[in-house]
Amino acid sequence: MTAVLVVNSGSSSFKYQLIEMDNEITLASGLVERIGEVVGASVHSIAGATASAAEAASETRVPASADRKWNRELPIPDHTAGFAVMLEAFATHGPSLAMHAPVAVGHRVVHGGARFHQPTLVTPQVERDINELSGLAPLHNPGALQGIVAAVEAFADVPHVAIFDTAFHQTLPPEAFTYAINADLAERFRIRRYGFHGTSHGFVAHEVANFLQRPVEDLNQIVLHLGNGGSACAVEGGRSVETSMGMTPLEGLVMGTRSGDIDPGVLFHLNRRAGLDFPELDTMLNRGSGLLGLTGRGDMRDVIVAAAAGDGPSQLAIDVYVHRIKGYVGAYYAQLGRVDVISFTAGVGENAPLVRERALAGLEALGIRIDPVRNAAADRGARVISADDSAVTVLVIPTNEELEIARQTLKTVR
């Protein structure tokens, strides 16, 4: 078997998956969190078919199809200690890393700036570059680097590959990534549109082609990644040509706690009249806005329930949310000139029929028509939700960023 370990690390936590690449099956997954706090926590989960030898020999039988989880609480002072906890979980509960030794470790890194446009083998210089780019992503890159350093120490004998969220959008043309500000300032401080969720957008764009059994080069697509964070992407022939997130993940669609698009003058006004300083404004826009700011609820599931019960702010929040999506769909239709497929993905996109229906309502003149029965079906796999007479195919495509990172990692090391 060929296994790849995928790591997604933040400043105080990291997630991991061990994926068997011959059949693209997740053997184990886990989360190590509250790193650096008095008491940390970890959870390790394995598929039923990969029980450890000790469990297989025990008298307690667990159905082979069942996933099993083990939770621990203990001090985890840093990421190195966190990886020791992860390795102990593999050794105790399985699957055995001796039998499923990873041939490489793939790392999600949020920001690669304009420097990294493809998966990159981790070297000391790459680590320095990721650290230097932390100025563009101070909430994300430092944690990713801590995870890389700890993982390189724990898995010193295998290659490590950095997969950048921004890389997929390095194909944006200059007219799409350039902001209309002073050109010298923009160049000096690297101010431009970078885009994010690139791993998901790239995965979905190619899954669409596989699902429709058409070459990705022949398709013009709009991909809507709607989760707690959200972004839209126009994909022409498999290449990103426009995306809604900008220099940071703050721009674009309304999100769980982020505002998305907003007049910059609002910030100047709040600074002058409300006395909010820039750290407070940063916190407000990133952590206290979006659905949370409009309703007090940051999860779309809760907002939909409240709206159905007659809550006015929640009804307005859904209106604002889908209005913004519809605007981007129309804009990207104009940019592409022809749209073959619109895809919904991520937590909200995959699981909220109301959002999908409302976001594309009234676009029949563009050849976009959703079938209400297909849209409301409880299916969870890739599926068509457009009507038979819709000129544009509308799909729901579950995303799998970890699998995409594993694929890119394996391709890189090979």
C-alpha cells in the first residue's frame, strides 16, 4: 500500500489524515487541539477494518464497518509534543505506521503569495519563505510552519510537500488580480488578489469533469465553495480566472463570521466616529461579522431554523447571503462568456437546499434552472440538481481537500 499523511496545522491545533492512495481510502484521522494550554486534547479515529492487533485479539468485537474514536486530555505544550501524541495514538490504536508507513507528508499552507504556484517540496529555504509570507497571513502561516517543523522532526525520513491554498489562483490574469491603488505601494507591499480555497476549487473543478465524463479543458465552470468561509471561483478550462477572495480571505461572499465585500469607507467612519482602532476593526470584520454579526448565529443551519420560525434578522441574513452569491454568479457568467456548469460544495453548499435554490432563483434567462425535487433530495454524493431543460448543468460536488492534498503530494514526490 502507498500511504500519505496529510497535516492541516494552525497555531494551537492540527488535523491529520492517513490516506491509502491505491484506493484513496482514509485509514485514520484525528485532531490535536488546545496546544499550549494547561490541558490539551486529542481525538484519533480509525476505520473499522484497520483495527490494531491488540484489538483484533480482544474479546470485545466491534463491527468491521464501524469507525472508532479515542479521546485524550493531557498537557500538549507545543506542536512537537502534539505529534508525539499522534504517533502514540497510531501505535496504541492503529493502524500501524510500520505497516502503513507514509511515503510522504502533505501540508496545507494558506498563503503562498505570488511565489508558490504549485506543490513544493519542503526545504529550509521554503520554511523561511513561508515564515516571510506570514505578513500576508498572520493568522495562518505561522501555525502551518510550526506544524511543518514538528512533522519534519517526527517523519525525518520521508519528503514533505507544502500545498498552498493560493496556488490554484496563480493563473488569474493581471486585470483580475490587480487592485486600482497606487502601483508603487502595491508592488512594495505585495498588495493584489491572491484568492483562497484553491485546493477545494481545483478538486471540485476536476471532479466535475470526471462526473460529466468530459475533458476539464472543455468546461467553463463557476464553483461555489460555501462553508463557514465562502468563496466563488470562475474556472475556464481547468484554470482559475477569477475568484472572490482577495489579498486576504475577508473579501467576497458573506461568511459565517466574515463580512465579505464592504466599502472601505465604513472602516474610516467607525474609526473616526465610534473610536474603533484597527485591531478592533480587524476583529469585527473577521470574527464578529457575516451571519454572526447579522443574527448572533454563525452557523447557517441555526440561521435557517431561526428564519423558518419567523426570526426577522435571520430571514434578512439569508437574503443578504444569497443576494451576494447571485451577484457573483452573474459577474462570473459575464467574465466567462459561457457557463457550462455551476457547482455547490462545502458544508453549506452541500447540505443547504434552501441556499442553493435561493442563490440561483430568477436566473432562468441565463439558462440556469434548478429542479426542486432533485435539489431537496437527501443524497450526499455528487449529483445533478438542475432541471432537464437547464442549459447550465447545476451540480452538488462534495469537496475533499485532504484527498486533493494527498494526490498533489504523491504526484510531487513521484
